[in-house]
Amino acid sequence: MRAVHGGDGGDALWLAGQGWRVTATDISAVAVERLAALARAHDLGDRVITVRHDLHESFPSGRFDLVCAHYLHTPFTLDRATVLRSAAHALRPGGRLLVVDHGSAAPWSWDQDPDIRYPGPREVAEGIGLDPATWTVERADAPRRIATGPGGRTAEVTDHVLLIRRAA
């Protein structure tokens, strides 16, 4: 099982601990090296490959069973639909693309813009523009959870979860 994942590395390490071979990517060389060191420290260095990519320009090579895009939000210009479309096309037949986005902002979030709009999972799926003859939306919902922030502060937040499967 091969997965590609970005972010702080917690999910990549978890997947590797479950037996997955993980290709973890980030735009930051520091983040990539930090995750590589964490993988080695947890004896998962043989299961986690770290690569630096500007996903606006390139995507990790290979075919994957799972691509995770968790909280792929940035204050910089990024054509998310194109990135997510590239991710979907990197899947093997039967593979899944998991997109988890913010559906609300926690009180400690860096972005407290009251006018911010969080597109729902169905809207994200439509924006990716995948052919329904090849791609199936298996999950598109907005679960709520209690998040813990700095100093142990808690708040209810909404996540947007989208799971798309490529036909086998």
C-alpha cells in the first residue's frame, strides 16, 4: 500500500506505523527534513520517503493507493483544484483521494477573517472536475468535533471531508 501525504507528518507517521509506504511532501525543505528525522527516530525511516515539492509546479511521481490532502490551505496563491486533480490522477485504479478541509475557524486560528468562506466538500469535488464515469464520491460531509488549541483551550470546529475513489 502506497500513500502520499503532506502536512506536519503526524498522519504520515501513523500510516507508516500501520504498514503503509508513505511519500510525504511539503514545499518547505525544513519540514521535509524534520519529518525524515521523526521517521528515523520512530524506526519508520524505511517506510517514509520525504520529498520537497511545490505542488503548484510538480507532484510526487508514482502511483498511489491513497492520497491525503489535509488542510491544504495557504495564504499564498495555489490552484487547489489543479493540485487535487493531479493527486487524483496519481491514484492507482481503486485508489482513494482523501481531502480534509477546514469548515470553520477555531478561535486561535491565524485567519479570523469574518468574511472567509469555506467551500463544502461537494463544491470541492465539483471544482476538481473529475469524470463521474471514472471517479466516485464515497463521502462528502461536514462532521463537527472538539479541537484542542494552545494552552489546552477547546472549541467546537467543523471539518469538511471528501473521499473520492478511482474506478478499479
